[in-house]
Amino acid sequence: MAKNVRQSGTRPYARNIHSTPAQTEQNTINFNYLSTTEDTAGQLTVSETIIQQGMEPPPHTHTREDEAFYVLEGSITFYVDNQPIPASAGSFVWLPRNLQHSFVIHSQTARVLVLIMPAGLERYFTLMGQLLQQEHVQPGYLPPAAAQKWQELSQQFGITLNFAAMHEDQ
């Protein structure tokens, strides 16, 4: 039997990516949220995300969320358990939880629609952005102290970063 939308706490709405108020922006990563935890009663986060080459995350594993990526612009290779998945504009990539994955951006930037189920990583992305700025992380360089702090933050959200595997996949 289908769940009643009113009972789950969600409500219909529309949001235009060009006027979205929910946004986290750093110098190298920009999250424009189309749906957040509050919008969907914790079911789905959707963001148009622009990532600069060199700011890709290390191989990591989510224990709580599934992720999907729809590439709008740019060229990316995703790595799932060491297997490459090339993706360019128009490609859709599904990444279920508990699988180590990473990606490499081949263009200067990539613009991607990111779907996260269930919702809740908006806070993580905000804190991660603040950490990367405080630690003066630049594209292609992550100081060891910043890596340790990032790992500790990630673990609070059920994410394990695997810095040792950063260059094994690629």
C-alpha cells in the first residue's frame, strides 16, 4: 500500500536551480540544493553541484546513503571497487551504499545533478567545505592534518575515506 504523502511529512513544491536559496559555496565546489532533508522529510537530497578538477574526494564508502549522479557538463571517470565507469554529459551513474567509490574529473569543472537517498548530507557538505577552507586545501593538494580532520568529520556521518587508495584506482 502506498504511503500517504501527508502522513510522511512531505509536501509538493517546485524550486528553480537559478533561484535556489539553499546553497553552499566554496571556491572549488558549489552545491545548489533543489531538495533538502526538510523538503522531503529526510527521503532525498538533490543538488546541482559544480566541482573543480582536483577537488574530487578520495575513495570513500557511504554506509547510510545511496548516491546517483547525472552528468550535465564535463567528463568524469567514476571508480567503483577499482572498476572505471566513464561518464560524460548525459550519463547517469548509480552508486549504492557500502561500495567504495571515487571519481576523477577530466574537464576543468564538472556540473552534476547529485541525488542522495536518504537525505541528510547537506550538513556534512557544509562542514566539509568549512574544513577545506580553514585548512587552505587547494586543488590537487590535501595536507595530512586536513586529511585527518576530514576523516574524523566523515566518520560522524557514516562515511569512511580511504586516502591510501587515492591513486590506486586512477
